[in-house]
Amino acid sequence: MPKKEKTKESGGGKFQWILFIVIIPLIVLVIVTGTILYMAGFDLKKPLQNIPVISSLVGSDDTSKTSSSPNDQSDAELKELKKTIKEQKNELEIAQKDLKTSDEEIKRLNQKINSLEKTSENDAKNTSANDSSSNNSSSNNTSDNNSAGTSPDAAASSNQQTKGKVASIYESMDPGKSAKILSELSDKEALKILEELSKNKLTDILAKLTPQKAATFTKELAKKEESENGGGQ
């Protein structure tokens, strides 16, 4: 019996000796070394994944990537959506500024055209009044003949000059802006202006009009040209 007890005690002593002298210091050494390497920037996951027992505790990079990839994808889509919305807002602001500028330009040109038309009417009236007073100082027969012929001619000449001024404005204007202004005028007024334009400018403006407006003006211009050609023959 004493021999067996001594054998047990000696076996337990050897195990404790191995535990305290070898295993525990080895574990402490591994922990300290791993901590130092981790702080130094070394990736310890790959070496630990090769150890059978520890690999299950550490896990794999693929698993972490798989779990994080949906969130990363959602963040990327959200950023892209915000970027698209911002770009669309910028484009809308630019379009609104261009539209405002175009409307102001149209109003300014309309005011200029109206001013020219009023000036033309006043010039025609003044010319007619001057011709009438001049004709009254001559003989009655001559006065009657001249008042019937000269005054309408002077008014027609003044109107022709006004048409030329208005047409020159449209000749120097961008076709797109000209088309917008003409669309706001009545068909009769627009046709008067179009008749005075050069063929190239007329073609450019008709191309900028709506198909319906362009067809209407083209038809009316063709009718007038046919009537003039027929009258000349």
C-alpha cells in the first residue's frame, strides 16, 4: 500500500511540475507574443486558422467579409443615390436659371418691338399731317390729288421701314429665342415678320417652332408666294 501511494504522489507531482513549469509559462508566452505582434501590425488570423482547435474560435475572413458585405453594399448604393439626387438638383437649378434668362430676354425684345411699332405709327401720323398742310397751301385740285396719293405712300414707306427694323432684330437674334417670341404673337403678326426675313434665317426659325406652328406658317407663306407670282404674271 505505501508503494502505491508513493507512486500516485510521484505521478501527481510530475503533472503539477509540467503544468506550472512548462504549460502555463508557454501559454503566457504565446499570449504576450501574440499581443506584441498584433500591436506591431501583424495579421494573426491566418496562422491561427491553421490550428485545428483555435481556428473554430478565430473564424475566417470570408465569414467576416460575408457578414459585412451587405452593409457595405447598402452604404455604397446610398452614397450613389445621394450623388445622383445632388446632380439632378444642380441640373434643375441650371435649367431654371436658363429659363428665367430666356423669359427676360423675350420680354425685353417684345418691349423693343412694341416701341418700334409705336414710333413707326407716330412717324406715319406726323408725315401724313405734314403732307396735308403742304398740300393745302397749293391749289385745291392739286391738294385733292396729292392728299389722296402722297399720304398713303408716306405711311406705307414708314411701315416698311418699321418692318425692316423689326426684321433686322430677328435676323441678329438666336433662332430659338426668335421662335419663342413668334409663338407668343398672333399668327398674323408673326407672318408679317417672317415675310421680311432671309430664307436661311426663316428656315432656322421654322425648325425651332412646334410642328403645328411651323406647318401653319409654311402654308401661309406658300399661299402668299403663289398669289404674288400669279399677280406678277
